[in-house]
Amino acid sequence: MRKALDLQAELGPLFDITLDCEDGAPIGGEAEHAALCAELALSTANRHGRVGARVHPVDHPAFAADVETLVGRAGDRLAFLMVPKPRDLADARRAIAHIEHVARVHGRGGGLPVHVLIETHGALRDVHAIAALPRIESLSFGLMDFVSAHRGAIPQTAMGVDGQFSHPLVVRAKLEIAAAAHACAKVPSHCVVTEFKDVQALAGAAHRAAREFGYTRMWSIHPAQIRTIVDAFAPTTAEVDEAIAIIMAAQDAHWAPIRHRDTLHDRASFRYFWQVLQRARRTGQPLPVEVTQRLFADA
């Protein structure tokens, strides 16, 4: 956790950090681990305010204590709480209701966003309704638990860097989650790649997640993966250059239709190219000073 915080301090807020109270806590040490996560969120190491935490599932005995510790102590310094393994829409609502209750009691974290890990059959069935909940900010795919929930019907290879993009049941789940998130203007976050030493495989997976499956963020399981993922999700130089040319010309035309390289563009494509420029800024790509001053002066 401290290595990730150090890297975020070096690179800037190009990625979020999720302090893990679920799989990161030893059995019997859940309370101490939650307290450590709250302490890190409150510390000066959280200099960008982009540190969240993953709690235990809502039906786990440690869930309520996790929320009490994290929200009660650090609710105003957490960027989000992540809820894993909801069994359905009712579980997601129950988790949100408890988080909101603790925030009211302590007067902290009143606007704390909630992220949900979709990794059960019921949550996938209800994914569009879960995405529509106002408190939800992001949906993530929990690949390992989703495969395990099929009781051997999906082979172990579907958890690998190649199989997770080809097995029909896994592909279907990824597409449903991405579609639900985009329909509700929420953030779809792609699952991890466990082969963290294979940089080429990681880059390829991140590229496919972004370009083919519609994900706008991706989980890492090791700080060494972060730079590769950020680079894969960033637009290319050519894409940024094209977006700059089109948006500047559109602004000069007062957003009337324009012609660029013998292609007609109007407000529908303007929105797309504006999003390219926003993505470039989020991923730390430098933009010309003129473009920054002209298009992002109020940002």
C-alpha cells in the first residue's frame, strides 16, 4: 500500500489507490487492518485525495466494522468505498444504506461514492439496476470470483490474459457491465491481469479492455503494472492531434458542422473528440499551451 502511495506521489493523480480490507486483511486481524487503512487515508501520503478502500462483503461479519472504522475516522478523506460480492440489487442497496447511515452518525463522508464489484450471478443479472443507483460511481468486474462461481464450468484458462478475452461467458459478463455503466454515466473498471511480470501481455490486455470492451479504467494488482495500464488507456499522439484540430476548428465555427480531411464533423463527433482531449489530460499527456489556455482555462 505504501509503495502505491509513493508511486502516486511521483506520477500525480493519474490513478486511484484502493486499500484492501477484504483480501488484504489476515483472518482475525480485520479490525487492525481497517484501522491502518483509515490511518493511511488520513495521512499526508494521501496528498491527492485519490485513495479509497475496499470493505468486506455486506453479508460478512466484518462489513459493519469496516465501514464504521473507515467512514467514521476518514470519511472525508476517502475517494470512495468499494463493496465486493453483492449477490443482487438488494445487497447493493443494503450496503449503500449502511454506509449512508454511518456517514450521518459521524458527520463524515456524506457524499462518499460507492464502487461495486460485479462478481456473482445475481449481481450480473441486476447490473443495470445497480448501475442506476445514484450513489454508485463505478462498476468493476471480479474475474476470479465470477469464474469460481461457475463451479468448474468455466476452465481455469479463462482467468488468464488470453482466456478472459475469449471465453463466451466471461466476454458476455464484461460487455454487460461496460454497457450498464455507460448507460448510467458510470465508470466501468476492467479486472486485473495476474501475469504482472509479462509487460507485453499486460499492455495487450489493457489495450483490448479500452479499445474493444469499452472500459475506461483498469485494476492493477502490483504497482509495477500501473504505468503500463495508464499508457494503454491514454489516447495516442495521433488521436490527440486530430482531436485538437477538430475541436479548435469547431470552436472557431461556433460549433457548426465543419470539414476536416474531407470528412464532415458535427456536434455528435465533437463530443467524441472533446472526450479524447479530456482523456489525454486525465492520463497526464502534455497538451500545447495554446490548447490548454483556450479549452481548459476554467478547468
